[in-house]
Amino acid sequence: ARKNDLSCVQQPGTLTQNDLIIKGLSGLNLANQDFPIVPITEADKHDRNALIVLGGCHTLAVADGVLVGDPIEKQAFEEIQWKHDGRKTSYPQGGSGPKIVQLKRFLFESALKRMSVIVNVEDSRNSGSDYRVLSKGAPEVIRQYLKVVPDNYDKCYLKYVKNGARVLALAYKSLERQSTEAYAAIKREDAE
């Protein structure tokens, strides 16, 4: 997968608190050795691909008109101000921006420490639509799937891990255009 050069940083709660709070994105500019945290609400201003991974790589659903699912995914989705149609499509609430249709999910597994989805991204900034694998997971695991590991990748995520944060790396890669059936037949090991 191609690295998005970013991390989603979460600060764990105390022992009496179950919620994790997303602090923001870091690593958007790995040349900046301070690795500042950018508010997740500004993802699109800094890296369109970060927004696409956040909006497309999830297991959220809609039940009785309410967004349900993993609390971290739900929080990220709400902060980037996106909607989910309850089936497979996600898009910005304002209407302008990429529309993402999930074609296949490879669910998060504790042993693998990652999840991935195959999606169709319709984005007015691009010509038409393209197909991608979107992934998120433990930075040390996502690192293994990168064609090129960006300079300072480890230094960036380790800065936050050493301070007690839970860090998720985001990544994507483009896929060649195929039939919907062909995407459905792709195995996880081939997609990632």
C-alpha cells in the first residue's frame, strides 16, 4: 500500500473512562521534525487522501437513522462531517467532496492489527472515479505493506506512542479498473 504520510493520534482515557479521544492527525509533513497535530476537522485542507481514508475505511452502519459502530470510527466520521447511507456509501455532509462506495471489507482482526476496504472513490478533483484499497492499523504493521517507507515515519509515530497515545497509521493504494465481481473476489493478502 502507498503510505498517506500521516497518523491518527488518540489519547487513551484513564482507567475509569472507556472513551478514546482523537487528538488529530500527525505526519502530514514528515519534513517538519516537530510532527505537529493537525485537527481532524482540517484533514481535507492538508491531505485529501487522509480524508478519503478516514471517510472510507470503517465498519460504520446506520440503525434507526443513527450512526452506529466503533466509537473511534464514529468520532472520526463525525469530526470530518460525513454521512453514511447505511449501506456502503459515505460522503461529506455539505455535498462537495469525494463520494466513497465500499465494495469489499476486510474487517479489523486483533491478530492482524489492521483493517482494509476496497472502494470506489468518486471525486470531482479527479477525472471520474478510481478504485483503491484503504487501510488503517498499527503503524508497525502498516509499515510492512508500504512500497516506500517515508523518512521519519518511525520517528513520528514513536513520538506519540512513547507519550502514551494510541496511534493508527492510514494508507492507501490505487487499483486498476476491473469489474465489481473481480474486486469482490480479491483476497485480503492480494489487496493489502
